[in-house]
Amino acid sequence: MASSVVSGKYSLHNEQFPKSLQQGFQELRESMCLCDIQLVAENRRFWAHRSVLAAASPYFRVMFSSDMRERTMESVELKAIPATGLKCALDFIYTSLLHADFDSIEDVLLASTHLQVTDLTDCCAQMLKEWLRVDNVFETLSLSERYNLPALNSHCLAFISQNLHAVLKTRESSLLQVDWECFSGVLKRDDVSPLVCETDILDLAMKWLNYDLGNREPRLEQLVREIRLGLIFPSDVDYDSEGELCSSARLLREAVPEGGAYLRMLCRGDARFQADGAFHNWFKIRSTRKGVLATCGKTTGSLECGEIMVLTGKCMDSWETIGRRKAMYNHCTVVLDDFLYLIGGQNSWFSDHHEEEAVASVWRFDPASADGPSWQT
């Protein structure tokens, strides 16, 4: 119980009473005591109380309080609602409990949206989130669109993105059938499964385009903008030679009329620095992995350290070395446009007298260069 004092008067709120009141309504319903309305769906009949229905549903409130013929009728047929869904909706109104499975959840959604019982709709969406798996994600995505459940829709797109490797193995044909809004919703995400590389995404995008080329071709330029081509095609690479990159380059040239021009843009090497360019998205890293970066410095024993390490993992207990430089300390570390910069600093280990010396250089680490991760000064 919660108490308060307002204007000198003492107030006490009993949190248990609403539950007892609802339980009492349910007991009246079960015993058919004081029931004054019969709802009919698919020839099944359900007794209820007008006042309870009107309190829980704007749909019933209008029906029973306005000048509608149902106001005085003893039995109302709800032709647009399946009996299974109506029963679940009534049970929820009287008990706050939802009992459903994946096969019946659409009937419940149909009832809850038609009767405007928003709390029940929210419970359906939450259930669908908890049930989400690769083998039902596209069916759930379809439900989210039909019943206007934007939060569930976003959750489905996130699930597809984060589990794209599994989706491509067993549900690729379903993914190819989704509309542009859903497909682009996946392409825009940074949390794509790390088991899927950008080359796979390029291949998938071309398959999606060709699945219904006549209707999807107008989306071609938008499609290309969402693929991170800068992660596939490094600058200063001959894309006419043999190899995996050339295969991707050939696919781009054959599928996209401007494919050759796009490759020439990428070869220039300065396209990524045009922040306001239409294709700046090409160079955005697909990753949401969080970590702690440690660059060079001194060890606890004041020994030089040249490792570049990142602490990752769900428990943040796994250090991974991603590069090495000559030992330095008191330097600045900056991450800019997906490059890592080490700026200035000092060292005391490279001179004959072991005196501190300023490091007058800037090193840039490129994790996506054509020859693998590399340093430039």
C-alpha cells in the first residue's frame, strides 16, 4: 500500500484492489451472473458485461453508449472477428492474461486491432518478439506490416540482419521476396552478422534486384547506394585481373549500368573523404561491436609496448591484438573516418642515452586496405 498527504488529508492506495476487482468480474462472467450481452463469432456465443467491455474497448464503448442499434440488442454478431481471437480478447479483458500460440496469434491480433484493445495488441507483439526464429521471422515480419506494428517490424529487420548468415542458408528465397522498404531496412543496418561479408551482400542485392527486375529496376541506384562498395573495392587495385575482387567487379559492371564509373570513383581513393557526397555511405563500417582500445604505452614494469589491442566480448574479458607499432607513449589516439591515427608522443628507448625524445610523426592504420591491415606514415 502507498500513502500520501494532500491538503491535510491522508490518502491510502491499495494496489491489490484492482486485481481483486478484475477477479470479481471474471467470477461473474464464469457464473454468467449479471451478464447482459452475448457476442457471437463464427456461430460461437460468449457472454459478457457491457460495462466491462466498454471500459476496456473504445469500439464497444461507442457501440453501447451511442445511438447505434447494438445498444439495445441482447446479442451482437461480430462478423469480422474469428471466434478464437474473440475468446482470447475476452479472456484478456477479464484476466489480463493472454494464452496463444504462433498458429492462433493472428486471430488474436485481428480481434485486438478490430476491438481497439491496444494492451492486448502490445502483448501479441511482445509474444512474437520472444518467439522469433529464423524459421518464422518472415511470417512475423508480414504480421507486423499487416497490423501496423512498427516496433515489431524493426525488431524483425534487426533479427534478419544479425542472423543473416543463417537466413541465407535456409530462407534466402523468402528474403528475395520482401519489398524495398524491408530489404533496404536490412541493407541500412550496421549490425549485419559478422559471418557475412560485404561481397555476399552485393551478391544478395543483385539477386533481389533480378528476382523481379521489371518492377525493381527503378530502385537500382538506391540499391547501389546502400551497399558498402568501399569495403569491397580498395583503391589502387586492378579489377581486370583474376581473383575474387575481379569477380565482384565484373558482377557490378554487368548488373549496374554505371558500375564501371563507380569502380573508377573507388580507385581514385579520395571518394571516402567527400563527406557530403552521394555515395559517402559506401565506406561506412558494418559493425556495432563495442570495445576498449589500447595503443602502445608502457607496461607495469615501465617496459615499452607497441601492441594495438582491443578489449571485446560480451564480458569484456578478451584482448585481441589488431596491430603493432614501434613503442611510444604520451601520444594521441584518434579514430576518424574508420582510420586509426597515432599522433606524436614520446619514447625513451630508441636513443643511445635512453633519454626521452619527441616522436614527430603521425601513423595511420587502415584495417581495410587491399593488402590487409596496414600502417602508413
